[in-house]
Amino acid sequence: MAQPLSLLVTIVFFGAILASGVSGTYGGGAGSVEKTYYLKELGKYAVACHNLVSKHQLTFQKVIQCDDLPGLTHKLTIQAADGGVSHTYEAVVCYKPLIQYKKLISFKLA
């Protein structure tokens, strides 16, 4: 009986962590280190995917803002350099960490 209860407590605990870790708006202020790393990796992923299909090779610089959309989808405002000149881009990335799924939905100049 103790094992199912322990499993339930673990599931609820990690569910609460995941729910609190992916909500709200991130503006580069005083956020958690994990959230900052998570957004930086999503920003790098968005730029890398864009570079695969574009003739412009962008260099990721930073995530300026992140708005979370329904369904674990994130709207990122990214700063990236094109030939040494910084520009701001908007990217929408769907990310489901439990099944290791990422997909770039859109990427455009802001």
C-alpha cells in the first residue's frame, strides 16, 4: 500500500513543478536558473531550425521575452545576428519535454 501512495505523491510533486515551470511571461528579469537555461535552449533550437531551411545563417544571441501559449507552445522573442548585425525575431516553438518532442511552428522578423 505504501508504494502506490509514494508513486502518487511523486507524480503530484513533479506535476506541480512542471506546471509552475512553464507558465507566465519571461522578460529576462530575475527568473530561475532552470527557466533561463530552458528558454535559451529553445531559442537556440529555433535559430538552428531556421538556419536549416533559410539562406541566412543566423547566430543566436539571447531570448528577450517568452509568452507561453496553450498546449506547451512558446512564443519567443529572440535576438540573433545576421552577418554581425543584430535583429529581433519572433519564433513559436511547440515543446513537450516528457516525450522529447520539439517543433518550430514559425520564425519571422519582428
